[in-house]
Amino acid sequence: MRIAFVYDMVYPFKIGGVEKRIWELSRRLARNGNEVHIVGLKLWDGPPDIIREGVHIHGVGRKFLFHTGESGRRAIFPAFWFSMALFFPFLREGKFDVIDCQNFPYFHCFPVKVVSYLRKSSLVITWHEVWGTYWMEYMGSTGMIGIAIEKLVGSLSACHVAVSETTKKQQRSIGMKRSIFIVPNGVDLEKIRGIPLSSKRSDVIFAGRLIRDKHVDVLIGALSLVQKSYPDLRCIIIGRGPEEERLKAQVISENLERNVEFVGFLKDPDDLIGLMKSSRVCVLPSTREGFGMVALEARACGIPVVTADHPGNAICDLAAIGGVHAVPLTRENFAIAIKDCLLSSSARVSENLEDEWDWDAIARMWLRFAEQVKSFDEKSTVKGSL
């Protein structure tokens, strides 16, 4: 099968959950005899077209087109420019059996729709999160434009992918009536097993963007309560974002300077796994997660996860694998859950991780879905997907 994945950021030149998903799927699909292409912004030096592990990677534009301001928000112009530049590689490369276009940042979905129509390719849009009314909080009154664009993207394909049951429910909440399949993210269990423990030990670990929706302030507040029973409590906070300075000030005001360390971004994803293996509990108080890759990686490392019991938090969907504790979003409830995890023995890795959540299994799931989709045209609805 001839397959194309479309997203503006490309792994490993930009490391994030979506980038990693595309890469892990692509290299496995290529290894199994499929011709796989990734199209994104050119974030590397050298020629625009490169091959890594049998995957054809096409770069358009320049890496300076991606930037965020002090708020951490992406600029609109680069996303729009990238969408326009997509025509050229697709017209040059010819027909694909399936084009998997990531929903965010939306603009690129429209030219890819045109290309899929002209080339008679099956278009699939993969949704990693749904913003819905959050657009109003993000952009103010102009958020109505974002709401309209998001709904339009939902009408571009007969078949969509959701990375979690929570994301699928949110797609339905904005009026999407097309077929939606769930193809979740995964973990590379074999690689995780081979990564050594970090020499930097901790009791509690957090990894993610330091933005308001992650509610790291609740974690810090909980630590101030836990620290009364565990004076030598140690927490590592991984990531950067617009909330960083406020959170550091909170650590000082809570007298936790000896207990909490901010380590910023990690360039090597393996370092995160090593730090998780050297920690005792992963705490993720987010109320807006389309999947929760960090939580799945934490479980693969054998440590429990404490997260927020909230309808917008897809980490709660992972409760079936065990070791995931969803509690109300208060410092008191998080403190109790953290203490319980510290007192209990280390959470074992769930047996179904290897059968259901390893990237090899996810790649097979994606391929079965793609083979089904390619036999239907844009006006068809795949039976049995609702």
C-alpha cells in the first residue's frame, strides 16, 4: 500500500506526541513492505527529501516558519503557508492509496482534501484532540472562527480516526456524523525495557507543557501537603511553557525549593523514560488531554499514574490497563492519591500492554483500518464503524 502522513512537525526534528505517533507507525508500515511518505515542514538542513528507515520524508518551507510567542501559541501564518505548499509534493509524488492527515493545525486539511479528490486517494483525518468551545477561551470572540473551521474539517472525510474514546465523544459533541474509528497511540515496550534507570531519583514526576490546562499548580499544592509526612520528598517537573515562572514562584511560596526541581525540556526522549524508571509515581493533573502519551509511557515503566477525574481528560480512558488513579482536581485529593501510591508497592506493567498497546500492535490495527477504508470512496460510510 502507498501511504502518506501529513503534519507540519516531523520527528525527530521536533519531538511531540503526534510526531512520535506518525514516526512509529511509518517505520513499522515501511518495514512490512508498504511505501510510506511523511510530509511536513522542512525542519532540517540539507535536501528537502530524505529517507530514514525506509520512510520517505518530504520537507516544505523552512524551519523558521515554525515559532511560538511568549504565550506558547503557534503563529497562524506558518500553518497557512504550510497548507498552501503541500500541493507541490503531492502533485509530484502522484497517487497514494491512503492519506492520513492530522487534524491540527486544520488549514492543511483543506488542500489535502483537494489533492485526495484529484488523485482519487482515500483521505483519513486523525484527531488528537477537539477544542470545541475552548476556542473561545483561547482566542476570545474570534474563537468562533476556530469553531467553524474545526467543524468544517470534520466534514472533509467520510472516515476519521480518534486516538481515544474521549476524543471520539468530543468529535460527536461538535456535530461530526461521519464514521469514526479509534486507533490509539502506543509504546515501544522493547525499547523501554532496554533504557537504563536515570541516576537522578525522584518520588514524583511530571512531564508536559507548563500551561494552565495541565494544572501543575494543583500538583505543587498537593506536594506541600505530602511533604509534611515526607520531608525529603523529591519531585521532578519536565517541560516548559507560559506558566513556568508562576509555578516556580508557587514552589518558593510553598517552601518547596528543596523538594521540587524544574528540568526544562529533554532533547532525548530516552532521558524521560530513564527518569520515569527512577521515579515512584507519575502525576498528571491535566483536564484537557486527547490521549495522554506520558501516562502510557509511565505505565510501561511500571509506575502508577495519578490524574484528574475530568471529562476532557483522556488519560482516564487508560484506567482499564490498571495503575491509573483518577481523582477530583483538588490539592487534597491529589495529596491523598500520591501518598497511597508512595505507600504501596510498585505498580506492575499490565500484561495487555504488549498485546494491545505496543506500537507493533497499533500499526497492525492502523493497517487493517486503512485497507478497509481504501475500498470506499469519499461519499461512503464504512459499515460497522459507528
